[in-house]
Amino acid sequence: MPAPSRDPWLDNTKVLLVTLVVVGHAWSVLADSERTEWAYDFLYLWHIPAFVFVSGYLSKSFEWDRRRLTGLVHTLLIPYLLFEPALYLFRVEVVGEDVGNTLWLEPHWTMWYLVVLLMWRLVTPILRLHWLFLPLSVVVSLAGGLWSTDVLMLPRFLGLLPFFVLGLHLEPRHLARLDDVWVRLAAVPALLIMGAMAVYTDEWARTAIFWYDAGYEDVGIDPVIGFQTRLTVMVLGVLGTFSVLALVPRRSLGWFTAMGAATMVVYLFHGFFIKSGKLFGWPEWAAEHVVTGFVITTLAGVALAGVLASPPVRRALLPLTTPLLTLQQRRAAHAHA
């Protein structure tokens, strides 16, 4: 039986989102400026929600069976157990950063998504049972802002849950509506409005609210106002997600679409390269050349994602993301040779 063909629209979406992960993390090492803060706030208004939504959409088939649970161990748990200390040691021993000394229980920087996605996948068969879990997940998200902890990034597990559940419950026929002409036309002004709102982030929210990783009191917001602000941010996250997805091409774009098979490689390895910029004094140089530094950092982030997802680099690094699975596949291939 031939392998099922990949959906080029989903691959295009995955490439776009993981590239923006790299760009957003690259921006985070730059000194604060009006331009950087605006771009960062605009991106994080919808980017993480979109990433979580697509993860939920791609998790529909997960069941508590041996094959899928084993796959979860190979694709999420083992990479987390390996790359969490690897990135930590790189940041501490090579870059010279002070990032605490707690491993695995409190995920460091980019590694949070692996453990949170692992937990979401484990509860997927329950969340998929009924559409009422969607409004319930909104309540859970709002209440999650009352909790402050870094353990397993539980605030993000709770706070971003509605986007994951939304992805679980929407079907291809629903997402096909995003290709309607009127939806694509409305997507542009919707993003422009969100861009305008990002200019005034500090007047109606806090940047940290967009990360869903801190309690309301941690960012200096009264819980009642925090509920209203998070609900507003969630609505904007959904609006931004659907607006961007509506603009993603649905046809194959050749090499760009093919990069969709390498998103995990990009995600796991990009942090090492971004942090390496500190070794060469890039943040200091960029602070003295704000516009040029911002543009070069953005282009470098896009280029880094492209290089990591390129066929030769992907082939070299992919076995490192799932070492035990790769070893088993090689043994099986030798056994049948």
C-alpha cells in the first residue's frame, strides 16, 4: 500500500510557523527598542496559539495504544530527556549564561514545548470526546493564570489548552473555509488591526501575558483584569491564527513545502545557534545598529531555519532527534537485508 501523500498546505504552515519560532527567539536576544518590541508583541499575539492549534489538529488520531504511545516516547519524551540537558549545558558552559540548575522538572527556554505537547497528547483521547471540552478548556485557561509555577510549564499547559482543543475538534471541512475569497481578504485587515494593537501592548496588556507562562500577579495584573485580558488575548490568538492560515498557500511550493518534514530538526537545534551569537558579541553590535541589527537578525533567523531544514542537514541531524528509533530502524533494515 502506498504511503499517504502529505498535505502541502499543512507542510507550508509548519514551515512558516517553525521559521517564525526561530525568528522570534532570535529577536529575544536583541536589546529593547520600539521596533523590536512591536514586532515581538505582534508575532507572539498569534504565533504560539497558531503553533499549538496546528499541533492539536495533527494530534487527532492519537490513541492509548502501544504503537502511538511508543511513538510518543520516541518523538517527544526521549528528545526532551536528551536536548533539555544538552541545551542547558551549552548555555551554561559555552555561552556563560546563568539559567538555574533544575533540569527536566523545569524546562529551559525552547524545551518547554516538548513536555507540554507530550502532556496534551496524553489527554487527547479525553479532550476529543465532546465539543464541550472546548468551552471548558477556556475556563481552565482563565483559571490557569491564578497559578504560578515553572514545574513542567503547567501554566502553559493550562493557558494554551483552548488552542490545542480547538485544533482537535476542527475538521478539514472547517479549515477548507479559510480558502474562501472573503476570508482571505478579511485576513489582511485583521492582521493590520492586530499590528496596531501591538503598538499599544503596555496600555491594555503585558508582553508576558502573550507567553501564557506566568500568573496574573506575576505580571502585575489584578486577577479580575487578568481574566479579561487573557480572554482578549485568546480571541486575538484565534483571529491571528485563522488569518495567517488563510494566507498560507495550499499548493506545493517545491523545496519550501518539502521543509515541512524537518520541523523537529529546526526546533531542537536552532537554540544552539541563536545562543552562539552571544559568543561573538552580536547583541552588543545590534544594540548600536538598531535597524541594521534587527534586519540582519531577522534574515539570519529565516536562513537558519532554511539551512537546518535543507535535505543534507536534515538527513544528518534527524537521527539525533530520535536516536533509539533510528537505531531500531537500522537494525530492522539489516535484519531484512
